[in-house]
Amino acid sequence: MCEVINPAFFQFIKEQGKFYQILSNPNKRFGRFAENCLHGSCFKNSLDATIKYSDLEYCQGFSLINNLPVRHAFNIVKENEEDRVLDLTAIKFNISIKDYFGITIPKDLLRKFDKEPEEFFGDCLAKYHKYSLEKKFF
């Protein structure tokens, strides 16, 4: 079943996801990280940053853009012991996003997904959901 219309997928997101606050002064601290970001490629941009910078985590979920929920990927970084959003795609292309909700995907699973035959820079959240279901049966 397509994850987009799978009720279990949305239940997983509801149970595992959380709201995140935006990092203060992201341009000042991380603006240079956004230089190589591609337009319309938030999954790839966030994943590349996660692989390149050890202090970043990969998060995938939803953001409100122009008051519409949109599937989105972004990074999480610690600020004063709190998880904060670093959205390199939004920084690079000056996109105004106010609300972030998502699930942080462990780096070991990102490496596992990277070895799978299908294109990796796609929907890691759907893969994470599938993986979590399989683990419940073992």
C-alpha cells in the first residue's frame, strides 16, 4: 500500500513524531552549509548534511509552507541541550517555514537504507516505518 494513504503510516508519524523549534540565527552559524543545496531537494540536502557533519541528525516529516502541510526533510542540531531545526534548503532559497513536525531517523538506519537498491534520497520516513514494523515481528 502506498505510504501516503496508509493509515498505519500516519499513526506511526503521530506516535513517533514531535514538533521542533527553529534554531536561533541559523544563517550566522550554518549558512555556509547551505551553499550546495539544490532547489526542491530537501531530502537529499538534509541527508547530505547529515552524512557530512557529525553533529547533525536527519529528520523527516511535515512543515507548514504557505499554511499547507508539505512532506519535508530537515536537520536537527543541539542548541542549549535542546533539539532545534536547521533547514538548509529553506536557508538557501529563503523559504519561510514556521512549523516543523517530524521523526529523527537514526544514522545507522540511514546507512542501511543507503545500501538498498532503490534510489536512496527519497522517502526515508516510509522506509523507517516499514523497518519498525518488521522489527516488531522479530
